[in-house]
Amino acid sequence: MAAFLGREDLCEQWIERFERKAAQAKELVAPVVGEDTCMVLRLSGKEFHAYCNRGIGELLYGELGLRPAYPYPGVIYNEPIALEEVQRLNPQRLLLVICPDAATRLHWLSLQHSEGWRSLKAVHTGHIFLLLSDPWFEYSAVALDRMMDEAVLMFTGICPSPEQDKVHGCHTAYPL
């Protein structure tokens, strides 16, 4: 697209900035997360799905180098999974996508009181993060950039920019 628009220079600058930012994000996240396993779960109705789309896979398991808890051989998956299987995998970091319909929301609220849910390592340590479909379900350069900012903030508490520091109230920003 950049070639078509005659903007290869801007494209190269953006890619170089993204690569620097990704390397810095990995340096910030790696010591915090360490060898912890990470899993993305999608809740729809009363069913969990082990979930990974192209953007999530590239960012979490590629750029940031996180260890996946779910042993699916592909990069993209949306596989039904029982809570008992999640308990067996017992990820230390859990990212959740809660579908916004009323039935799913009610199930999510009741699930949080269940012994099975509360037995998860990620629940005990408070390493559960809710993901919104925007930007996590999109695959674009802008979405990946935003996902990286959110991932750094979720895992470290470090804001990606001074502007967000004022909005989210986190403790510091990382420079680009």
C-alpha cells in the first residue's frame, strides 16, 4: 500500500519505530512475567474457548515472547475448553474476552464466585485481564501498536505514553 501511495519512507519509519517499541516492550514485560504461562480465554454463554487470533498470537507469543499455556499447535484457534481443563493447565496469566450479551455477562458474574474459578493460579495472584474486541480482534498495524501499549500496561503497570498516564493513573510512561 505504501508503494501504491508513494509513501515508502513513512512506512519504513513506522516499521522501525514499531520494532524499537516492540523490543522495549519485551524488555519491560519479560522480567515481570518471567516464565509464567499465559492464556487467552473467550467466554460466550456458558462456554469457554481457548482463543488466539493472528494479532494476539503475533503480539503476545511473538513480539513479547510470552509462554502459551494452551498447547494448540496452530497460531489461530478458537477451541471449546472446559473449566476443568483450564484448571489443569492453570496459567499464571489469564486474558479474558467476555462476550457482551446478557447471558454471558450473568454467567461471568456467577462464575467468579465458583470454587473452580477461584482455584486458578491467575485468580489468586490477580493476574487476570479483560480484553475488549477493539483492538484485540482486529489485525492491522494500528491495532498491533495499541495492543502492545495495552499489554505493557496490563503486565507491568507502565503506561505507554505520558497522555495515557494522566488518563489511566498508572505510575510512569516508557519512552519511544
